[in-house]
Amino acid sequence: MSRRLTSSLAACVWIPLFPLRCEEARHEGLSSYPTALLAPDTTRKLWQVSSLARHAGVKPGMTVSQAIGLCSTLRLIEPDPVHYDEQFTALLSALGEVSPVVEPSELGLVYVGVDGLEGICGSPQKIIQAIHQTVRPSDRSTVRLGWGVGKFTAWVAASRAKPSEAIVVPGGEEQKFLASQPIAVLPLDVDIHRRLRQLGIRTLGALVAIPEAAVTAQFGDVGKRLWQLAAGRIAEPVEGRVTPEPIVAALTFFTPVGERELLVHALEQLIARALRHPRRIGWRVHAMRLRADLECGDVGGDRSPTNRSWMVNVLLKDPTADGDRIAAPLKVRLEQSPPTGAVERLVLEFTAFAPGTTELQLFARDAQAAARAGQQRALRHAAREVRMRVKRANLYHVIEVQPWSRLPERRYALIDYEP
């Protein structure tokens, strides 16, 4: 595997509510209504909410009944995570035309390494303009861009930028820029955020004003990292992703399947098929994705059909080539967060791999040849045993003699088979 490219200078591309934007892009006129996207793991709660719905009091995490009670015209959308993943992949591919160093963070949030692009595109403003043009036209009015040394500074700049605009933090001015920002831009959990506010700390500058040792004593290693981020001491570079060539196995059902047992059985078949793929020989599976196309549903109150899907990503702590160990976490996901409808098509992808053991690597090239040779030897042994028992040749090979003939007796012939 080749070494990843890195860039100390970063541009952050952030499209808030990316899944909801994907739905608005493919359903014309949807953005003019209060809308809410249902949670992928349950259809009883809301995941993302449009600004019009927020004005009516609807918030993410609410139950459907609570949301409808606050906004009777609310349009509910069933999630299609496979579509969101495809659109995000298209965004990454487009950004890759600008820079070879692209690091995805989450849906709608990408870091682009911009070291060396001045000689190709020109000034930072021209580079930002080139990045802005790669975004889907329907998202250009909502995308926010940030520029700075390190991913954190770029992210803070993007989070403070207005829609369709960019904030550039010149090199050497990171501390001055970060000092006035609220502590909410830090990767805080709820408890630490509450404790900081109780201490009267509202901005990153106020946090940095406290000695690093005191923050570390109060919050441990997490507090030390937060203090260093706020002080601009940490400038994590953008790491270019290594695009894997996934191994894909798919199964289409003649009739949609909703029974858990049938889905588990189909999953086991897909795992066995993917493990037999020639490119998998000598490698262990490290990451995988299971996705399903569901029966078409309806959008809100207009009852218009919409695509539905289900998807889970699994990263194995210990890479493996054992089918049972690969299936275990996927079965747990099927049990805890099952598809919210009948499945029409089930797809398994092995997306990342780790080198196998020394023995696997040594014999990977000859694994298939050895298997074929073993089958041939077994077949010859079985044919010899049959011949010794029946005292004559009892195995035949069917060959095509006259393929144009309508009579099977003339079209084919039997000859003695010698393995």
C-alpha cells in the first residue's frame, strides 16, 4: 500500500444537513415546505430538520407525533443512506480533480489539502473558487468554506462562514482568530461543555488564559488536547485517502424479503461468495459495508413514491478472513437496527483490507492452483475406484457434435471420461 499524501494547509468544505439537501435536490419544490428526515434506524424519530420546520418548533430527535402536533404541514421523508453515500462519493471525486489530497470526515464535511496549489490555481481566493465550483449546483448556496493551517482551524473557519462564502485564516494568525470563537467549536462531550460553562469559560481565548497544567489536572488528557487545540498548538495535516477497490457481492430477491432469518441466510451466502473472490486471497477483511434497497415508500402527505435504502458500515478491530467473525457484527446490526421495510436487493462490500499472515502471503499466489490440483487428484482417484469396482469404464463426457441438429441424439455424443 502506498504512503498517504499529506498537506499542512487545509481547506474545509462543509455542507450542513447534507442528507436533507440530497432529498431537496431530487424532489423539486421540497425546499419550500417544512420537511424532516426520519432517522435511519427508526421511523419513529426525526433525524434532520429543515429551517422552515425549525421555525415551527420542530427539532431533531423528536418523535413523529410530537413533530406533527407542532407543524401539521410537516413533510416526512424516509431516509435513503445509499443515495447519500453515492452523492458524497461524487463530491469526493469532484474535489479530487482540484487536489490529490482529500480527506472525508463525515457526510457533507471534507478536508482538502491545498499545499502547492498556488502554482496551479493562483491565490487562495482562486483556489477556493475552484473548490466551490466542484460542489453540486444545488448546494452552492449552502456550502461553507474555511481555510487555515491544520484541519481544526479550517473547520472553525468554515463553521463561522456564511452560506456560499469562505473565511481565510492567514498563516501565523491562528491564535488571534481562534481566541474569539465559542467553545462549542471544540470536540466536546456534553459533560465537559457543561463544566466549562459553569466555570465561566465561553470562548477559546478564555480557555487558553487558564494554564495548561490546570486544565489538564481538571479534565485529564482530553482537557490537555482541548487546550492545545484552542491555543493553536495542534495543526493536524490533511491525510489523503487511499481509495480501495472493494469486493462486491450482491443478491436480488424475486419478491421483497422482510424475514430476519432469510436476510441472515442471504448475508452468509454473500460473505462466502466475497471471501472466494480471487482478489481477497492472501488478505484479511478490515472494513465492510452492508446495504439494502427497500420497497418504495411515500413522501409526506403527497404520497409520491420515493427511493428507500438501508446501510451499515463496520470496521473490524481485528481484521479476519473467517466468515463467522465477519458475519457476527453484521448480524448484530441486523438485530439492533433492522431495515425499516422489505428488502429487494442486498449488497455486501469489503472496502478495506489488511495483509494476511506470513503463510497466507507466501501461498496466496498458488492457492487457487493448489485447490484445482487437489480437486483433479481426488477426481482421478474416484474414477479409478469406480473402474476397479464395476470392471469397466462408467464415466462419460458429453461433447457437442452437431449443434445445428434438432435431435438431441445427433447434437451430443458420449465419450469415455479420463480425468
